Amino acid sequence: MKKALIGLNKLELDTPCLLIDKDLLKLNLERMRKHGIDHNINIRPHCKTHKCSQLAQLQIDYGAIGVSVAKISEAEILIENQIPNVLITSPIVTKNKISRLLSCIEKAPSTLIVVDNEENIMALNEAAKLNKKIINVLVDVDPGIGRTGVRPENALTFAKKISQLPWLKLMGIQCYAGNLQHIFSFAERKQKSLQIMQVASDLVRSFKNHGLDCPILTGTGTGTYDIDTDATEVTEIQPGSYTVMDVEYAAIGSKEDIEQFRVFKPAMTLLTTVISANRAEHVTVDAGTKSIYVDAVHKPQIISHPGLTYDWGGFGDEHGKITAALGTKLPSYGEVLELIVPHCDPTINLFNQFFITEQDKVVDVWNIDLRGKCQ
């Protein structure tokens, strides 16, 4: 099946489907690699965006020290595929997940997790003792979201408790301010992000002053990739969306342009076909809410046909509505449209494959093998 697709023009593919322009992807990876070198910062990109082992390996090839994931099930797939230095950025809590974590550590001792709860670290230490496996941990520090993490003022006390548990190895701090990544104003985003990352940097120094190991301070997303490197103790960053990009990120201001964020290019697009054209005011395409994650603010951006607008339009799970600006012709029955999705992460999670293209020809097919791994 894969061989039969190689060499096809992208417009010959069944739709809806996701494309990745390989040249744009490599451009994005190279720009992040260079950023890490220029700022002496490690890149540990977050795979919750693309959910693809082959893309994760490409990130390693472009200098990443490892990768980040949100869930243990994602880590399992990456470890099976020999992806090194996996950081799981959400707490591992249940007995079942702790058992799976220890299986991961058996295969990949460098596996790293975050912790924010005293009961949890006791359970992890006991399980590690029974299995005679050291678990590497980071103190997860709450940047103010209230989602996970200990409050900054409680972090030192918590870290001291970790240091007393012989089967846990304290490796540092995670502080990820996901709530700041899409602030439109670059100046406001910079001020708020550096404020919290400097709090985390001060904690690093406090840990070290109290004799605690703290070689890692990690966090940061695509929206603050070139901001948090200014915080004094940050050692690595976890950008995710930079690989493929989306409408949401393109719409925020950047260091280079106060109106838009175009450092990284939209490597991923979605194809959809006009399947009904019986109305004068719109046509219907085959990509609805099951193909494009619904964003309350941003709509997909159609790049193949100027003057057209996509809207979910109440058309349901399987269909989308295409309208045209005054003086613009609607596309015809059977015509294929190409668009940039509003939010890449949850949209990718709706598909099984990326079709990799060069000069509009299919050159490879990559499985989205972390898809659905939400446990």
C-alpha cells in the first residue's frame, strides 16, 4: 500500500489527510537546532504534538538530547523504537502506570519523570525498591496554572523529601507555563514567562545551596522558545508545535514581528475535497470535526485557493462549509483544497498517517504511532 502511494502528486491522495512538506519540516528542525547551539541550551522537544516515532528520531538526528511526552503510553512506544532520554512530563500515579514505568526503565534507564506529591514519591520509591531500579525524577513546579506541580515556596521542602528516598534520584526541576504560550504580545509573553522561569531559576540555586542535585531546569514551549533561554538557570527547552506549526501559533507576535510568528513554517497541511456543490452560497467538503480540531477563536486557513473561508458551520462530524469572499468563485465539485489547521496537536491525534511530500510528490508515509496513547 505504501509503495503504491510513493510518487503520487499530493492532490491524488484520498482525503481528508495530513501532509508534511519534508523541506519545511527540516527547515524548522534546523532552526531549532541552531537556536540550541547559539544559546547553549539543550532541546528536548515534546512529542505530544506530532505523536510520530519517525519524526521523533528525526529530531534526535537534528541534535535533540531526548524527547518529552505527556503519557506513559507514549513513552512505551518511543522506547520500543529506541528513542533515547524520554521525559514524561505528567505525574505517574497509579499502581498500573508505576509498573509500566519500571518496565520502561528496565529498557531505558535514562527515562525521566516528574513528581509533585509526597504520597506519590513514597509509592514510587517502594516500587523501585522492590524492582531494584532507580527512578530519575524532576520536581514539577506549578508556574501558576494550578494544573500540576508544587507551589514554588514548597519546592525546596519537597525536594529534600525526595533526597531522603534512596531509590529516587533527584535530577532537577520542570516548570512549564503552558498558559503563556499563545499570549499575542511578545513583550507581555516575555515579561510573564521570564518572571516565572526566573522563580524556577532561583529554586535551582536554592536546591544547590542546600546540597541537592539539580542539573536540569526544563520547560518552555514554542511560544517562549526564544524567551526562556534568558532565564539564568534554564538548561533545556521542550517546544512541540515548532515542527509543523498551525494557525494559532502563526497568529501571535514574535521577536522578529509584533504581528505574527513566522520563524517556523507551516510544514503540515490538511487536504479536503469538495463533495457537494448544490448551493450557490457555499460548498461542502469532507473534513469536519472528526478531521479538524474545533478551535473557538481560529479557523483553518485555506492556502490553495485565495478568498475562501472554512467553517465547521454546524455541518457536523464529517463535513465542513466553504464560503467565498465577494467576487471569488467557489471551488467545484471534486476539487481539492489545502489548509493549515488551527491547532496541530489534537488534529494530528485524529489521523493514522502523515504523507511526506517533496515538491508536491509523496516520498514517504509515516505512521502516527502515538495516536490515541492517552493512558
